[in-house]
Amino acid sequence: MQIFLLTLIMLLVVFAAMSIGYLVKKKSIAGSCGGLGALGIEKACNCDNPCDKRLERERQARIDKEQAWKQNKII
């Protein structure tokens, strides 16, 4: 039982440290492998020209990202 409690406490300490680091940096969590770009794949779909729905989603995502950057500015 002591080993379990010690392990649980260590795990909680690590989670707390990671949470504090995330809150201090205010940086979004990202993978380390590079995703599809690391494999030389530019996009996930096989179509040459994206459909209108996808173009609209990408445009909205860009707008949302720009707004998030503006809200998270320090100065």
C-alpha cells in the first residue's frame, strides 16, 4: 500500500508541475513528431482542389487563430 501511495503522490506532483508550466507559458500543447509534414505529406485529403466547405473551415480556423493570438498578446 505504501508503494501505491508513493507512486500516486509522485504522479500528482508531476501533473501539478506540468500544469504550472503550461499556465506560465500559455503555449498550446503540440506534438513533437511533426505530424504529416514530417512524412512529406502536405495535406490529409487526396483531392487536388479543396471543396468549398473545407476552404471555409480553413478560413475560419485562420481567423480564430489570429483572434486567439491577439487575445494572448502580452503587450
